[in-house]
Amino acid sequence: MLYTIAVVMLILWLLGLITSYTMGASFIFCW
């Protein structure tokens, strides 16, 4: 149970990291 929650949290963190990185890159490219 805890292992599954940890894996889900890790995936969500990675997704947030990737989206924030791509959004930041596109934001820089827009300028």
C-alpha cells in the first residue's frame, strides 16, 4: 500500500517536473 502510494507520488512529481520544465522552456522561447 505505502509502496504504491510512493510510486504514484513519484510519477506525479516527475510529470510536474517535466511539465514545468517544458512550460518554462516554451515561456523562454516565446520571448
